[in-house]
Amino acid sequence: MAYLLDANVFISAKNLHYGLDFCPAFWEWLIERNAAGRVFSTPFTHEVPSASTRRIKIPDACLGLGIKYITPFEMLRLERARFILVSAP
């Protein structure tokens, strides 16, 4: 079975039980399972990286873990989404 994790999983893990500073094994496990094709995630966010140490933003966490992140707009472009208005009948 494969698992798709949303961004909240990473945020909650970092903030609560699996901080990067005291539980790196959790993060290494995620990376290993991803390489094995068992755990997946495609973070996308409007946030941009920040040098702030008070609040780690999604892109910073992704960069620290070597996980690609994209904005919702990049995702829409990559998926070639089209939103076309049609005149009402």
C-alpha cells in the first residue's frame, strides 16, 4: 500500500512529536519510504522560503528535507489546467 501525505502531516510532525532537531529518524524514514515508492507527497503552497527562525514555512521544511514544492499556480500550469468561461445559453 502507498500513502500520500498532505502538507499538514509534515507541519504537525515538525511542531509536535517529530521535530527535526530531536527525531531525525522519522524524517529519514519518510525519505526512505518515498524512495521505495511507499510514501508520497506533493506539497504546494503560496508561501515562499524565509530566513525567519520563528516560523518555518512549508518551502523551508521542504528544502531541508530535499522535497520538491510548488505553488498552486505552478501545479495548475504543469497540469495544463484551463478555466474557460462560456456564455450562458
